[in-house]
Amino acid sequence: RGKSSRTITFDQFKEALQELSKKRFKDKSDEEAVQEIYKLIEGKAPIISGVTKAVSSPTVSRLTDTSKFTGSHKERFDPSGKGKGKAGREDLVDTSGYVSGYKHAGTYDHKVQGSK
């Protein structure tokens, strides 16, 4: 596989297992070594190692409770507590032509069609 590639095909995976089996089980024949490798991985799922586990302590839950945030920090989250992303960090300019307090933006066509 290429160095920049992050995934491999199933055939490439099988080839890698055959090469690994030759190194791990040197005293066995190629076919027996491959069968031994298959027995080792049978019924197992991929494991991601080196990943930080989530901590569920009262301190962490209090610090991450967005309902207790004040000032500009509370603007970064919607009412459900999900982050707004860039819209919560920066003042995005509305270039629609309407003033900020106008509630019926985009309803002109509907009003014109309704009066005919």
C-alpha cells in the first residue's frame, strides 16, 4: 500500500497475515502458520490503542455542563448543549439586507402571492 493510504483492501490484509504468519510461526509450514494466525484473530474486533478514556467524575461533569456557562461562553452552545462551532466563536455578518430585529425575513414572495 502507499505511504499516504490510510486503508487497505481485504486481499492486502490477507497478504499481510500470510507474511506475519511466516515470521511468527517459523517452525511450521506456510499453510499451518496461516491457519494458526487465523485462529488467533478469529472472533476478535479491531482495537484502537492509545486512546484516552472518558472520565465521568462530578468535577468533569460540572465543568462541562453548558447550562452553567455565563457571558460569551454560553453563546457557543445551543439550548440542547451541543456546540455551535464557528458560529458560536465568531460574529458572523448577516448580508441578507434585513435588519437584525426583523422577524419576517424571506416572506415577501409569500405575501405577494397570497394577496392575488
